[in-house]
Amino acid sequence: MAQIRHAADEELVTWVETLASKLAIRAERYDREGTFVSEQITYLQSVGYAGLTVPKIYGGRGCDLYQLLLAQERLAHGDPSAALVMGWHLGITLSLALTGAWPEPIYAEFCRSAVQGKALVNACGTEPDSGSPSRGGRPSTLAVRAPGGGYHLTGKKTWATGSPAITHILVTAYVEDVDCVGEFLVRKGAAGVQLEHSWDSMAMRGSGSHTVVLDHVFVPEEHLLDLVAPGQKTARSSDGSGWLLHIPATYLGIANAARDYTIDFAKKYAPNSLGQPIATVPHVREKIGQLEVQRGIAESVLFATARRYDDAPTLEAKRALREELALAKYAVTNAAVSMVDLAMRIVGGQSILRSHPLERYYRDVRAGLHNPPMDDVTLRQLADRALGKEVATKKER
Ligand SMILES: Cc1cc2nc3c(=O)[nH]c(=O)nc-3n(C[C@H](O)[C@H](O)[C@H](O)COP(=O)(O)OP(=O)(O)OC[C@H]3O[C@@H](n4cnc5c(N)ncnc54)[C@H](O)[C@@H]3O)c2cc1C
């Protein structure tokens, strides 16, 4: 892989490749059944993958964003759903290290458990009537002050990836008495937390992105981790949310798996009408060339952006890269969708058969379009930047 910089990257990628090949054995079954990838996650936790971005002082590998993306891209070759679950966890863990958004004792305890394979975090922000939380809508989930201190949370969070396995659930809720939005830490097993097994999708079927139902769930005062005005960013986002690049890395991994399969196929498949492999046919070679262009652009944009992010010396400098981060997500996920499309055109009709790997890659890769930041938000941001403040959108006039 062109993006490997040194021996530490090489060692990491080689390790993750062995993990991915283990995951690949069960990935298709989970997809077919539409069940949560529980054994895959248990396996990854048992080998220490959940400690990848945990700082070294807490016993983790202390990987930066660049290395997180290298790992996630490789892992997704084996099982995209399992990679997505781990991506949320590892990304949030990294951003907490950068921002110090959690009180140290809570973060330290979480990190040590993650290294031991006992803790997994995800943020559950999406709700049935608010759409993507990245658009800034106020949560319908309510936090009401409990008489003796702390809060009671009531509401529903949809699309909660990894919900059967996550132990640390980050829940946004509207705190009416102060007209603010709070981010609360809800622990697995807390009274009043229930899972509605609602996840039945065409893509990322094993990701367990079910609905978390909260019914008067008590949260102690110290687990209110942030409180901001509606629409404002939390301390956890003060690093510009570079960690969200785990998303395009995962979808690029899917596309690269499709690409590897297709190149191998083109070299071996020799229909008797041709008498030689289809890799010799000009239109196939042209499509492979187009695949390589998409791949090269996607990898360059993704890793160059990650490098700039890691090199940015302050949170402010990282935040200043927000638009570049969004651009990278846009470019890479759209390239990944095009790559799988090209791969299917090369392989031909059999690529749509349920038994064919490209059929699964095709479904999985589309999910990237619906992870944040969404394309429409990115395009608006970039247009705003290009046009300058003096030209407002029609709606705002
Ligand atoms: C595989 C997968 C895993 C996910 N995991 C998680 C998770 O772990 N945690 C989590 O919180 N979420 C998760 N999500 C949910 C994701 O973050 C989004 O909330 C979800 O996909 C809906 O996004 P959306 O943009 O399609 O929906 P909406 O925001 O409802 O948008 C729907 C449509 O309406 C338009 N629209 C809506 N509001 C506006 C507006 N204000 N201005 C302009 N246009 C608007 C959009 O452009 C879009 O076309 C996951 C999604 C996927 C696909």
C-alpha cells in the first residue's frame, strides 16, 4: 500500500491484515442473517484492537489519525460492519485523547477497560424525528433533573451502531430547565435502557445499528459530560472532528476489496468466446485504469488530509481543517461508490448474484453516503467558502 510510511505503519497493517482475514470467514454469514457481528467484535477486543487509539499511558497503542485510517481501511476488507463498529469506538477514543473532553478519572477508567476488551463507546445522536444530528436539530430526548441530583433521560436513539456491544453510550438530550443540549454518558445495563432490534437494512447489515430506548434512565451528575446551547458544538468536537475520517477509510476498504477481487477475476476469467482472460480486452483495461484513478485520488486525499490533521499543532489548527476534512469524506466515499460500480461493470452479470462478494460490497459501500458529514452539508460549506459571506443563500435573505 502506497500510504505506508515506515516500519511501524508496516507492522500495524500486517497485523490488521491477519485480523481481517479471520473476520472474512464469518462476514458473509452475518450479512445474510442480518445479525450483529458479535463474535467478530469479541475477537477484535480479545486481540487488543479496541486499544488502538487509547493513549500509551493507559496501556493502548496510541495510534494517531493516520494510523487509525490505515488500520480501518484494512479491517474493512474482512468485515465492513465490524470495521464500522470499531471505527466509531476508536475514533471517539482518539478525539477524547486530543480534546480532554471527559474528566480524567472517567476517561482513564474507560481507556483501561477498552484495552482489556471490556469497554466500547459510541455516540447515539440520531433520532426518528430529528434526522442526522450533524444538521444541528434539537434532540427530542429529554433530560429532567432528578430530585436528589443527576438526571432522568427519556427518548429514542436510532441508528445506534454496535448497540448490542457498546458499554459506554453517549446520549444527547435536551435539558429543558437551562435550554441547553447535554451530552450524557449512559452505561450499559442501566435501568430503563432497552434495545429495540429495529436494524434491517440493505447495507452494513451486521452493524447492529438498532434503536436504543431510554425510559427514565438515571444518570448521575458527573456523567453529564457537556452542556451547550442548541446547535452549538461540544468540547468533544473542539478538535474539528478529524476522527470522523474513520468513515471514509472504512468505505475505501470496501471499495479496495472489490477492486482486488476484480483485478484477480479479470486475470483469471477466460470465456471460451475470447479464449484468453478478459484482462486483455481494451474496454476492461480502460475500466481498470479508471478504477485505479479513483483509488489513487481517494487514497491521496484521505491520507494527505490525515497527515495535515495530525501535524496541526493545536486544536484551533485542527479545527481550521474542518472543510478539508469534509471534502476528504465527500471525495473518498463517492470514489468508493464509483469503484464498486466499475468493478461490477468489469465482472459483469454474475456480480449481482446474492452469492457474489461484489453484491455485498455494492450494498455496503452505499451506506457511506449517509454517514456524517453528508454530501449536501459539505457542498454547502464549500460553496459558502468559495462565495464568501457577502453572498448569502436565497433562504437566508
Ligand atoms: C451504517 C450507518 C450507521 C450509522 N450509525 C450511527 C450511529 O452510530 N450513531 C448515530 O447517531 N447515527 C448513526 N447513523 C445515522 C446517520 O448519522 C444519519 O443520522 C442518518 O443516516 C440519517 O441521515 P440523513 O442525512 O439521511 O437524514 P436526514 O437528516 O433526515 O436527511 C434526509 C434528507 O432530508 C434533507 N434534510 C434534512 N434536514 C435538512 C436540513 N436541515 N437542511 C437541508 N436538508 C435537510 C437531507 O439533505 C436528506 O436529503 C448511521 C447511519 C448509517 C447509514
